[in-house]
Amino acid sequence: MQDVDVIDMKILSFLKEDARVPYTKIAKEIGLSEAAVRKRVERMRNEGIIKKFTVEIETGERVQALILISVQPSYPNPQVAQAVKKIEGVDQVFEVAGDVDVIAVASGKSIQEINRHIDDIRRIEGVAKTSSMIVLRSWV
């Protein structure tokens, strides 16, 4: 098994965004021939680096989650709440009293997208802990 180099990572980045992107487009963007890109993709598939190509289905329905956020005592809640609000996919943010400090309402096309939002929130300085709940139904 060969190591994944910088060029492989660039190819993987394109394929991760759109598994159907033409090899000619990847080749043009990264300065390789189409044949070189095809060979690298084939090698990565044979070595198990690329496990599968998948399709993300848009059903028209959005997944929503409530993300409960505990803020570290030394950080101001409003500062963390404002940083959370800037995350794409976060629809609403509330500073609350109780066991947690901030609640965010996030939406996405899939559970995987919600997970990315949660990961983004966890990277915010001052966030101590998160807990999330997926919305099953709403009566708005």
C-alpha cells in the first residue's frame, strides 16, 4: 500500500465533493493528465483508500436538531452564542438558564450534515460540552 500524497489528497477532495466529477476536470485543476488521475483513483480503490462512491439523496425533507451547549465558566455565553450563530446550517441560537448555557437549532439535508454542524460547534473556543437531539416531528 502506497502512502497518500498531496496530489492524492487533492483528488480525494474533488471526489468527496462530487464523486462523479470528470477526471478531465480534476486533471485540469491540479495539473495532471486525465490518465494520471484515472490511474491514481484506480490505485486508491485497489488499495482500499477509496472504499466506495456514494450518492446523497435529497428527499426534500430537512433534518433538524437541537444542540445543547455548555460553555466553559471562563467564557462569556454571548460570545460563544454569536460564534455558533455564524455557522452555516445553524438557524436559531438561544442563551438559556438551566443545565446548559446555549441551545442551537440546526438543520441539514442529512444526519451527516447535522454531525458536521455539531463538529463545527465543538471547535468553537469556550464550548465545554454538547448534547444533541434530533427532531422527529414539529407542530409549528
